[in-house]
Amino acid sequence: MILVNSAMMQKEIIQLLEENDFKHTKKQGLKLFFETPTDDATTDAAMAKQLIKGSSFGAAVFFNVSVV
């Protein structure tokens, strides 16, 4: 499971990651939790970070991704 912290663009982040086989499980304030598509959460966290950075809104949003 990974955690994405972001105050902005949460709906867009959820949509982007769900389109890439992540499963949004819950939201707690600024925290978005996702089940990963593989068993390697560390690699999946890096992939999620790259997907967000590479998106049209990625350069404008402050976020971090961590393994839970």
C-alpha cells in the first residue's frame, strides 16, 4: 500500500493512478491511500510519483509518495 499526501488536485491524482492499475482505498484529510498493482510497493511508489510528475498538473502540485 502507498500513501500520497497532497492538498491540491486530489481527484485528479486518484483518477490518474486508478487509470494505471492502482486502487484508491481511502482518504484521510490530505492523505490518499492506494493498493498497488504489484507486490513491490517501493517500485510502485516510485512509479506513482513519476506518473504524477509527468501529468499535466504534476509540475504545479506539491505532493509526496510513501510506502505504508
